Amino acid sequence: MPSAQDPFYVVKDEIQESIDKLQSSFHQWERISSDSGERVQQTKELLASCESIEWQVDELDKAIAVAARDPSWYGIDDAELEKRRRWTSTARTQVGNVKKVVGAGKEQTGIASASGMRRELMRLPNAHETDRSNLYTAHQANDDFITSESDRQLLLIKQQDEELDELSASVERIGGVGLTIHEELLAQVYILIKLSTT
């Protein structure tokens, strides 16, 4: 039976929290007018979040695959492995659904509402689409991926900078405590020397 401190569940909870935030932001996005600058900005943020969460789920899937090679070593059974695979599959579907709707909203200029975007997603592909249009879509997808990956990298760098600032402040505090202890020890030594000479 997996323990409460099982790394899978720690990471799963973090990813689920990110998915919950993503869905909350998505519901806000649905209510924003399709021609506003705020909508454009939120679209970029949502797509970047989708990419980040998909990457995290992929990494979790890799960990599950490693555990599947020798489940007894990790203290889990086949049923637990299947439960974990189902969760990652569900998580990927949730994120994929948001990504499709938001991506359609970004590419389709004539769609005014989220319900219209959903209807557009249900539309069958046009059999007469040209290869040129498919090529353009592929290039656009690549550009979108590069942009969202760049945004994700910038966000990670910002988070690392903030963590380094916090670490620096902690080191300074620890240094101050160390100096205080040093001064206290010197005072104690001085008292002991006085006591031993009297």
C-alpha cells in the first residue's frame, strides 16, 4: 500500500492544484470579450499553463513506467499502477480539452463565444483543405509552442530568482545568529575565566 509520503501523490497533488487553477482561469477566459487585449493576454497564459502541466504529467508518466518495471521494489502492485495511469490519462484529457478550446479561440477570429468555439471544434475537417493550409497550421503550432515554451522558461527563471533571494536572506539571518552565538560564547568564556581565577 503506498504511503502518504509517496512522491507520486505529492507530485499528483501539485499537478491537480495546477489543473484546478487552469480550469478556474479558463472559466474567467470564457467570460472575457473575444476582441479584448485582456483575452489575448489570458489566452497566452492559459496555453503556457497547458504546456507546463502537460510536461509535468509526461514526467509523472515516465516515473510510472520506471516503477512498472519492478513494482515490488517500489512497494506497489499492478492495481496501484493502473490507478496511477488512469489519473495521468484523465489529467492529460482535462488539460487537452482546455488547450483545444483556447487554441481554437486564438486561431478562429470569427467566433465570438466559447460555446461557438466548442461547436467549431466539433466540426468535421474539410476534405478540400490544401496542403498549404496544413503547412501553415503546422508552422503556427510550432510558433505557438516556441512562444509558450519561452514564456514558461521566463517564468521558471523568475521563480528561481525569487527563491535565490529568499535563500540569500536566510543565509544572512543564519550568519547573524552565528555571530550572536559566537559573542555569547566569548562572554561565557570570560565569565568562566573570572570564576576560575577567584
